[in-house]
Amino acid sequence: MKSLLCVLLALFSSPAVVAAQASPATPASDQAEAVQGSNAFAIDLYGQLSAKPGNLFFSPESISTAFAMAYAGAHGQTATEMARVFHFTLPPERLPPAMGALLAGMNAPHPGYALSVADALWAEKDEKFLPAYLNLVETNYGAGFHAVDFKSAPDSVRATINQWVEKQTNNKIQNLLGPGTVSSLTRLILTNAIYFKGAWADQFNKNATENEDFHLSAGKIIQAPTMHNSGSYYYFKGPSFQALLMPYDKDEVSMLILLPDAIDGLPALEHSLSADNLEKWSGSLGYEHEVIVSLPSFKITQQFELSSTLEGLGMKTAFDPNAADFSAMTGDKSLVISAAIHKAYIDVDENGTEAAAATAVVMEMATAMQSRTPPPPPIVFTADHPFLFLIRDNASGAILFMGRVTDPTK
């Protein structure tokens, strides 16, 4: 079986992007269905990754978009399982245009903040890929074609891709592809980059930031830099948690924070998290004139190998060298996914947010198997214990990034 390395990258950076060429006639309902699927996958993946203790951060938009490009090359049971895991509910011929339209929207000019998506296709110069597949990913995902020499210079190609990643992430993600990840058997690398950098619509005063108590648990307290602000926000008080929507400049992207009432309440909140509940909670957000906000600044860098996680969600055949079917890429069943690597970075401070994420899907040779009444008292939102957060594109509703903070000093 031939080898294919698919690197699917989602990055916060300032890349020169190639916009997808999706048809402007793509139905809005198709785009909404694609977003709904991507968000459902985000919740599923969070459920899997949150089993391990500690901070958590990843980009479901990155992973979902990347695997949508791989899904376009899948057939049979491989495609069926991928569709189920990633909630690709649209017919195969309608999903790429819907995804392309969403990417085109993200790549539109955004005065006041940066949000952009870039895709590229790196292929072995001597390998034959089906023109229909290449045309599909270029037309809908804006993935330009780059012929490279994996056979005789895999390390050189690996260095080139790593440099591309570093540039796209302002050097936040370095050496994504380690030694041995690209070999003479590699035939294709798909790259997706998503970038966002935004200032808070209402920035925190740096002079107000102080080291304050953060409860790691009911019995353990640390000191963490804590930001303070007050103003008008969209807010919801749930049965056992608070939800606060913090917009970035221009109010087109926002961070939603879910803060359990109890210091040790995050596991219960995570257990109740579902796509339906998240939609219900988001819809319950109401405008409040004054909310007093205390939020720790934090940085998170994490890396995951997602193969076993995706297999646990039900995507098994794509990793099985005896059963994987990516024949829509090359015309045969010679490709199999051997690894899926995701690395992510986020920095939240008084000014706003900067983050980076990268996903590598490795496919190799198979060798075995407002009110008129007086205003109410201000609402107090004090994130001094573990909480969950997500960053979403308000126009589409897509969850771009998701995670939790259990220790803001790590």
C-alpha cells in the first residue's frame, strides 16, 4: 500500500490565504447544517479529550475542515464512519460547497480584527491523483497544488512544511512534523490554516490586574493574575452555572465562558454538555447592563495524538490498512491513516486573544492490519475556579476553538 501523509493545519497567524471558490448559490441551509455538524463534533471530541485532567484547548473547526478534505477522497465504510464521527450529514456532493462558502465568509475582510483560512495541497510530484479530487479540494477549499519530492527528499519537504506552519502561526507552532513523520513513502499532505486575532470589544485595564486566589479544587488554592472589568454583556444564569458572552472588537467573534457555581462543579457541567444544551444555553443569553467580571489571564499549549480518540468515536476503518478506502484520491485503496496529531496554543490577556493550532493526519503504507425600571444590582461573574470556554464565529455560529482552564498558571 502506498503512503499518504495528510497534514491538516488550523492556525492563528497572519497568512496570505487562498479563498475557497464556493458557489455563491450555496444554500444558507446547507451552510447551517455543516456548522451544526461541526459543532456537534466539537462537543463529542471535547467529551473524549476532557477525560484527562488539566487544561484543555483545541480547534474543532481545524480538525473538522481538515478531515472534510480527507473525507472527499473516501469511499465505502471508510466514508460512512467518517461522516458519522464528524457529523457530515449533507450529501457528499453538497458538503464541499457548503464548507467552501463558510470558508469564503471567514476570509471576507474583517475591519478591526483578523480571521482567515488557508488551504494547500502538497503532493508527490511522481504520484498520480485523480483530477476530480484535486479539482474538488481546490474549488471548494481553495487548496492550491504544490508538487514536492517526498521520494528522495522527505526531510527537506518536512522542513519546508514546518517553516510554513511556523510562518502561519507567527512561530507559535514549531516543528509540528518531527523526524520520521515524513518519509520516502509519503505521497500527499493536505494543509488547512485558520487564523484569528482579536481585541476585546471592552478591554480590561492592565492596572487592575492583580494576583488573586484561584481555587484548583475545594481544598487547594493558588495565586493567579486576575483581570477585572465591568460593563454590559450577554449573560445567562443556568441551574448550576453562569454563562458569559465576551465579544471581540466589531462583535463578529466572541468567547463564551461557562462557569460552574461550585468550585468542583466542572465535571458535572462537562457531563451535561451537549450540542443541544449548548444551543439552548446560547439562546438563553440576555443583555445585562452591568456585569462585574473577574477572569484570569492564561496561556495554554497542548498536543494530542488523535488516532485512538477518533477510533473511540467510531472512525476505525480509516486507520485499518486492510480496509481503508481512499480510492477517490488515487483510484485505488492504497492509502491509510496512521496518525492524527493536533497541537494548539492560546494566549488570553487584557487586550484580547491570540492562538494557534495545527493538526497532522498521517497516512502511510500498510504493512499489517433593555428595561424602563431602575437597573437591578450588578451581576458578579468571578472565574476563580475551573471553567469551560469556546470561541465562535458569530456570523455562522461555528465553534472555532474550545477548551477549559483548570490552572491558569500552567
